[in-house]
Amino acid sequence: MLGLAATDMPENAVTAIAHSLATERLPPAEPLVEVLFDTVGQHELLALYRRTHR
């Protein structure tokens, strides 16, 4: 998967976008989503979900 740094955008634009994303509040976690990931054995997706939601 390619990231922002792989684009033809100027470095200062990429830096501004990365900073904006890093300072965004995380969306709330939905307990049902966590239960469903766990129930079907998708532990890697569950870990990713927990890292990207509060």
C-alpha cells in the first residue's frame, strides 16, 4: 500500500496533511464492532480497530 509520501505532492503539503491527521480526534469505538471482530477471530483487525478508535 502506498502512502502520502509516495505521491507527487510537495513535501510541505504531505507534512501538513500528516500533521492534520495526527492531531485529529479518534472516532469512538463501537463495542458491537469489537465483539464481532473477536467472535469471528479477526484479532488483527480488532487490534487495528482499537488503535484507530478511542
